[in-house]
Amino acid sequence: SDSPHSYLYTVPGAFSSKPTVTLPTSSGPATTSPKEALRREEAELAKRFLQTGKPDFARKAASFQIGSTRSFAFDEFGDVSAQTVTATLVATSSRAEAWVDNNTSAITTAQVQAQIDQFSTSTYPIVTSVFGDPSDVDGDGKVLFLYTELVDQVGGVAGFYRSKSLFSTSDGGDGNQADMMYIG
């Protein structure tokens, strides 16, 4: 942390006039953290939209009932290859929908409902008071949570937001066109 105090010190020995600093290059190893990969995707989308203009969102909120199924794109991420996830809507709240991957059995509907209820009553008001309202590309006023064990296979994250989920494939997105979080 910053401090109002100043300290004098000396470093003995001879040094070259310019320090040598090795910076990572694009030709170096492609080992990046999941966070770095997501930020790189966001930068690429931003660059694209600066060149082509911001895409128009066709707000097309679909009304789903508990038990409805839907397919989601899960783009390549970490060691997980791109694939389609079929999920079932298991819980809703005032600010969230919870979809569980049909190949996931590690979480109960009661656990999911408790998590999205806490999100709606506690987390959402705090986050929006600091950062403002979230996007609402699908016009439903909710954040979609996709619970899938694929997140666990990515490694290093318990969940993530992916900006590509907001956009159609023709606009550089993954085609989900939803305000969503991926949860392990």
C-alpha cells in the first residue's frame, strides 16, 4: 500500500545504465491464465466493434418454464474443446435463471435455488450500486447462470463471465446471446 513515508537506501555494486526487462511476446509460450484469455477475447471484440461499429441487439426474451431445455455454446477454453451443452432450467428468482447441464449431477436444485436467491437479494444490489446496471441483451432483466462441470475442467476458476456470450456468431460471439455466468 502507499505510504507517506520515504526511506533512503543504497544498492552496492555496478549496474548497466539500462536494466534488462524481458516482456512476454506473442511468439512465446501460449500459457495464459483463464482470466488473461477472457480479457484477450474482450479486447478482440472491442477492436472488432471499433472497426465495424457496435452490433444491434435484437431483444428476444423467451419465456422459459422450470423443466425447459435449451442448448448453449461452450467455446473452447483452457483444455476444454468447443461443444454444445444441453441444460435444463431448474430454478428462477427475481434477477436470475439457473440452467444445469444435463451431464452434471454434482449439484442439487435446492443448492442452485439458494445460490440464485442470494444473488438476487444480496449480490445483485451491491454489484449494481457500484458498477451500474448490467447489460440486458435478451430483454428478460435476468442473469442466466449455466452450471456445468466443464467449468471445473477449465481449471483455475469456479465460474466466469464471457463477453462472447452477449453476441451472435456473425458479430464474433458464441451465439448464446444472453447475459450469463458459467458456474462450476
